Amino acid sequence: MKLKKTVMPKSTHGICSKIKKNKTEFSITFKKGPIQRGSFLKLRSNPFQNKLLSAIRFTHKKMDLQTSLILALGIGIGFFAQTVFGFAATLIAFPILMIVLSLQESIALTSIFLLLFSGILVYQNRKLMNKKIVLEMGIGGIIGLVIGVQILKLGNPEILNKLLGVFIVLYASYSFIKKREIKIFNNLGFLFSFLGGFFSGLFSSGGPLFITYIYNKIEKANVVRATLIGILGIINVLRVPLLIQSGMLNRETMIQAIVLLPIFLISLYLGNKFYKKMDEKIFKQLFIVLLLIMGISLIVK
């Protein structure tokens, strides 16, 4: 039996470790790990094809539950944090989602839920937003987003993510120790918005740059959160069409999102409940700590 090699998706690499055959039977040994839908072996001869494909389909079914649980865990925890703080879904969700998905697939899936998140939370927080800052940051963010998505199509320049991580760690550390604004940042709104949009398109990690500018200008924690939700709302509305146009957001990702929708809605409900009970001083401290963790994760991953 001849096997034709094909390019396998990232999450299938190394799963099929051994195929044995003789005149009447064959066996397939799979390594432990997740597997995506879709054939990763194409057979030129027919004697064992039906049995082989049946074995692969059976393995897919066994792995489907495992994959679904991993995706549900990532989306659930990620969007609970996103609801509480206004950002951090990708910080928490990506390490979990990327057990079974590639970076591009993880970005595409979370982008659908970020769009839904914005639709719900922007309406709920519309009265608290600083609309002047939302508009100021929105223009540069749109330009940066378009450029970031186009670069994402070409590859994954990790060095940029690490540089962003270094900046975030330095800012979060300063804010935690000094607890006062950095005046020079107040005149750099367009720069922060452009870079925030750029990294949102490239890695879905632009939130901390928007936060750096907003947190430096606004005192009240609830207004910081609401304004951040408003800015990211603009980014999230535009990111989905750009990902569809680039081919990274496809029908399979849409189906995954529909299946995970109940988990997402439960996360929003629980996150809102938790946020309403949180003291503002504790919120600010956790906000900076989460920002620091996000910066470190960008450096080391």
C-alpha cells in the first residue's frame, strides 16, 4: 500500500506514528494528543482504504470531546477575565487554545467572540465611556489594525511581540511602584492607538497599549474599563471582516464558535457578577498585576 504525503495542520503533526499491514489486515498506532478534522493521509491503492478511513474517523470522534473541552476551557476562562477587566481574553485563552489550534486559528476563533463581547459590553457601558478618548484612539487603531492583519498573513514575527512585552512590563512595574501618570504619554495618543491596532491585528495583543494610554489619563477604574471596551469595540468590529478577507476565518471556525457560544455567554454573566462586587482599589491593583503578567507572557512564550 502506497501512501501519498500531504501537508498536515499543526495540531495533527506527529499523531499518526505507525502503520502496519499485511495481506489481510492492518493496524494504525496514534500518538497521544489532539487531532483536527480532515484527512491527513491519502491512499493511492484501495484494499485497506475503507478500514483505514473508518479508523481515522473513529479517532476523530474520540478526540472531538477532548478538543471541545479544551476550547471551552480557553474561551470560558478567557472571557470571564475579559468581562471583569475589559481585556485579557487572549492572554488567558491563547495558551489553552493553542494546545489544539494554531496561532492563526486561535486569533480567528477569539475574534468572533471579541466581536460578540463588544456588541454586548459596549451597549452596557456606553454612558461611562470617555467618548473623546474612544474617537481619538479609534482612528489610529483602525490604521494599525489593517497593517497588522496583513503582516499576520505573511508570518509570525515573534520579536515584535517580545518587544511589546518588555514595554508593558516596564510600564506596569512603574505604575505599580510610583502610582502616578507619565505626562509625556498624554501627547502620544495617536502613537499608542496605532501600535495598539497594529498588535491587535498581528497577535490580538494590542489591549495593553490602549490601557497604558487610558490608565495614564483617567482616574476612575470603571471609566477606564468602559473606555477600553469602547476602543476595543471599534477594533473588534473591523478585525472579523479583515480575517475573513484574508482567509484565516473560515466556515469551520464559525461552527466551532456556534458550539462554544453557551460557554461564552455564561462567562459574560459570571464576569459581570464578579465585577460588580469588586472594590475599586482592588480592581486597580489587579488591573496592573494582570498587565504585568501579560507583558511577561509575551516575552517568554
